[in-house]
Amino acid sequence: MSDIKAIDREYVAGTYARFPVQIVSGKGSLVRDENGKEYIDMGSGIGVTAFGVADDEWQAAVTAQLGKVQHMSNLYYTEPCALLAKVLCERTGMKKVFFCNSGAEANECAIKAARKYAAEKKGAEYYTIVTLQNSFHGRTLTTLAATGQEHYHELFQPLTPGFVHAKAGDLEGTKALALEQKAAAVMLECIQGEGGVVVMDRDYVQGVAAFCAEQDILLIVDEVQTGNGRTGALYAYQNFGVTPDIVSTAKGLGGGLPLGAVLLGEKVQNVLGPGDHGSTFGGNPVCCAGALSVLNRLDGAFLAEVRAKGEYVKAALAGAEGVEGVSGLGLMLGVKTVKPAAEVVKTCMENGVLCLTAKDKVRLLPALNIPTELLDRAVAVIKAACAD
Ligand code: PLP
């Protein structure tokens, strides 16, 4: 055990069950531990380093901005923030963007915007947010309440009131719950990431969107994990043929720097006014410069490659010994294994491949530009770990 692991265990709050590996450097989809052992990174910091570790183009964009101004209060205009908001709106059709620092904060803002919209439009009693069972929306007290998994709630009561959880796929049940609870919004992930890479049924998502539009209930899509090219579309909702009122995102947006964003559609574009919300670091120029470099590279051809790579991995793993199935879209994949997922991940790590778990699945979220040659090598290691 190196000193760093011991120091970490002694002084860092024990909220993470860390693997016994210290990552010290890397390039692209290859990272090295403290002993110089190399790994293929199939997790990208849980879907964060969209172009891998220390990507040249991203690094140049970030360091150029670092040399100009690393932070400025939101009381002043800064270029990266304005340009990033413009790109996000132009690429999605959304109208305005609020910047924050994380996924949970993006969802907090989305919820505040929905509640204010509904309170002004329909009355103060229209505050409930319907989310889905098995969802994950973050770890603040409000986003925990939004998260439809009881085990996260247990020791943190009372959570923010005003959240109910519908059964994913049950359109009539979702509608009934939303009406009965006087919902301000329905919030969902198109693919439940932490819930085990569970892809929502397209008809269900479209049914919820149509119902929300009809009832003037807002549709919030949580794209924290699925967003920014991860599923082979810029945002996963674009695969489902729906137009949300609010989109929250984070993780891959900054390419490795903390940045969250809430995209506000037509109906809610002006709902948040001065003083309604804010964040000291939100829209930080360095993070936004990193995000601009990420988004500028996520063009149609690149996204088609993400989809192709995803299909390639799916085909390679589906039907392999010890693999029960592969779920997901693009480079957000969940592998249902015969062996416990944690055991497979451990074997992969020993053999130089870093994977994640999500519930009972091995979860793969590699960098979006992972070379096919590394994907091949990683798939071979994963297959062997599932089989032996
Ligand atoms: N929403 C979804 C769908 C997520 O997957 C996550 C994190 O895994 C969050 C929200 C919370 O994001 P953060 O950890 O950046 O607060």
C-alpha cells in the first residue's frame, strides 16, 4: 500500500468504496496507476472525460482560458459562458441556459424552474414532481427525494416534500399519478444509468411527452449521464423523438471539469429572473472553454461513430459465454453477466481494464473517442472475465 492510499483512508470522508488503485496519469483512454501499470479506461470517470484523459485539444482550450481569466463573478459577462450557451441552444432548439457545477445542482435548478412555472401558471398547489421508480437524480436532499430508489432515502429523512415515483413504462399509471398529485413536472432519464442502464420504452417516453404537453405539465429530461454525445445523439431525448421543456446535464459536458447546465425550452425560458437562482462558480470560464471544445467536436459524423462503436461492442458481447445480455445506446452500455458484476469488474481490473457497475450490470462508459483497437482489447478482457 502506498502512502497516498493510507492518507486517503485516514483523512478523506469514507463515502466512496474505492478500488485499490491510484491513478496518477494517462492519455486518452489509457491510464496508469502508481506502479506504472496501464489500464484501458472503460469508465471515463463515470462518463465525464468525453475525450479521455489529458486530451490535447481540450487541454489547449482549457489552458488558453486559464491564462486569460480563470474565474469571474456572474455579475460580469464572460465569453466562454455566453458562447457555450449559444452553442447549446443552437444545437438543441432550447432557448436559454443556466450553468452550475454538477448534475445534482442542474436537477435542483430544473425543479425550481418547474415549480415556479407551475405556481405562476396554475397555482401554488401544483408543486409535485413525478419521477420514475429506479431513477437516480443526485444526492442533495431534494434530488434524493427525486431519486426513485428507497435505499438512498432511508437515513436522511425528512427529504424535500413533493416527489412521487411512477412505474417506468406504465403510461396510464404515470398520467394518473401526475393528475392526482397536481404535478408541476414529470422528470425522467431516457436511459436510467445508475438504475442499471435501463433504456426507456420509446412509446412510453413519447406518451409521457404528449400527455405533458396536453396538460401543460413540464417534461424534464435528466441528461446528466446520457447527455453530450454519450448515446450517439447530442442528447439522448433526440433518440426518442420528443422535445423536453427542460434538460439538465453535467458529467461529460465539461470534459473533466465540473460543469452542469440546465437548458430551458420555450415555455420556461423566462421563468427564472434575477435573484431566483445563482451559483458562484456556475458558468466558470475555464469549465465553459473545456465544454466548448467538447461540443465543437460532437458533430454528426463523430456521433455516428459513437453509435457504431456501441453497436460493435454490443455485437461482440451479446451471446458471449457468461453474458446474459447487453443494454444501452451508443457508448452507454450495461452488460448483464452470469457472474456477479463486481467480480467481473475486479477480474477486468486485474487484467488491465477499468469498468464500472450499475446495479447488477457491468457498466461501460468509455471516452467517446476511444480507438477501436483499445475497444477490441477491452472487449476481449471483459469477455474472458465473464466466461472464466
Ligand atoms: N442524474 C443522473 C442521471 C446521474 O447519473 C447523476 C450521477 O450519476 C446525477 C444526476 C448526479 O450528478 P452529480 O454527481 O454530478 O451531482
